[in-house]
Amino acid sequence: AQRVTQPEKLLSVFKGAPVELKCNYSYSGSPELFWYVQYSRQRLQLLLRHISRESIKGFTADLNKGETSFHLKKPFAQEEDSAMYYCAPNLNEKLTFGTGTRLTIIP
Amino acid sequence: NAGVMQNPRHLVRRRGQEARLRCSPMKGHSHVYWYRQLPEEGLKFMVYLQKENIIDESGMPKERFSAEFPKEGPSILRIQQVVRGDSAAYFCASAEGQGAPRAFFGQGTRLTVV
């Protein structure tokens, strides 16, 4: 079955420490992959997409086809990174969201 | 461009009543997606619509739920005879074209059934 998995519901990291939010997918083909973020009291917004290979707010994500992963990384966490993060592949013409990881940055 | 607008932001209904949730997509967007977020859970896809057409409703419960996106006006998600389990945040997203290369989200409607 096609699915996306974010194994950590909650993740706490100290300010200045590296961050890695895990995302694994299982399906055939080469879907487009996105990370979305939802800050407190704000709407869900696109953080980055894998085909653009860009870095937004210091975050990067590399698609690893061998491991079928699309982990989100940042070398030095900042307090404003505290938010809910969703991995979202584009499956069958629609965004399919993982269960999300709530990231808390400890000052 | 005001972005994707959802209203109401908060909706309280008694069990058995109907709930109507509205979503106005961004200007120029003809594709709308509805998602539901239950407490402590992620976003679950419900339905994907194009103007006057339902493209994919694989995530919609079989009964009581319906969605439309008319030629004129907002997309409507309608829940008949609401039950406590329908309490959730309902999010709408819009995109320019098929495949949602980039979808923009509304702020959601929080439905509470009492």
C-alpha cells in the first residue's frame, strides 16, 4: 500500500542543536515530495519541495530513493522553528500527509 | 490576493444538525482539496474537486458527508446529522491545476459538535 510515515509524533531539541525530522514513504514510481509546516495559530504552508533542492529557513531535505526517505534537516535549531511539520508526497494527483511531527525547540 | 478563505473559523452544532463549511480558493485556482484533522492526528485527505466535478472522493465517509464546487461561488463541505465524532478541524487547500504542484491552505474551520 502507498503510505508515508513520520515515526516521531513529538521531538524536542535544544536551541543550537541539529534537527532531523524523519519521513519514509512506500510506493512505486517517483512522486514529488513536499514538507509543510504549521506554526502556532497560522495556516499550513509549504516549507520546501524536493525537486527545487532549495534551502528554506535553513532547512534542507534530500530524497534518498534507496532508503525511500525524505528527512528534513537543519544544522542549528532556532526557537522560531517550533511548529508542526508534515511530510507530504503527491500521490495520485493529491497531497497525502503523514501524521506530522511536533517539533519543540528548548531555549 | 487574499489567499484561501474559509468560513466560519469556528462552528458549533448540536448532534443531528447540519454543518456547512465554505472555502473560497485563491484567485485563478480551479482545484480544491478538503482535509480533516482529528485531535492529536495528522491531516487526512477527504475529497478533491475541480469546478463542477468531483475528481477523487476516496477519503470521504460514505454517509452524511458531501462536497461541491460550483461554477460560481465557494466550495462547500456539508455534513448532515452531525455526531460528536465529526468534531475536528477541516482544512481546505486550492491549487492552480491538477496534481497540486503547490497547494495553498486556508486557516481551517474548527467544528465542535455538542
